[in-house]
Amino acid sequence: MIDIKNALKHNLRILREIFDLSVEDVAQKIGAADYAEIEKGEKEPSVLELLALADLYNIDMDKIVRRPLTNFFFRDAHYDCIDKGRISTRHEND
């Protein structure tokens, strides 16, 4: 069984680090003063907070919560590059 709480904590930290953002930056960008508690797993995010995070990181909300993200996720299936805080999505016609 997948441990969703730990996957969420892991994914939020990894994505924040990839984008070179501080906890305070993310809190401000998504409008959640208690974001630090969310990333630590002390508070469950609301659906609106998850949507804001998905928009911020340009990733499906489902990917944030279901399984821990790995380098394989970024390299193989969904993203061409991770560069300077931006994840560029691969276009199917490229």
C-alpha cells in the first residue's frame, strides 16, 4: 500500500528544491501561510492548495500525492529538463 502522506511530504520538498524556492516562497506563491506544516506532513493540504501547488510546479495534482517522484519520473516519462527552477514539459510533436 502506498503511504500517501509520506509521498506528499517527499514530493513537495523535492519539487520546491528543484524550483530553488524556500518554504516561505511557496507559502507566498500559493497563499498558504501554513505551507511549512503541509510540507512537514503536520497538516493536510486543501484541494485548493494542491491545485495551486500543481499550477506552481506545472505538474498534475495526482502526481504530487500518489507516489514519491524520482529522477526516472522527470527523465523518462514526463519532462525533458529541469533547469533554473523551471520544468519544461515535452511536447508530443517534438
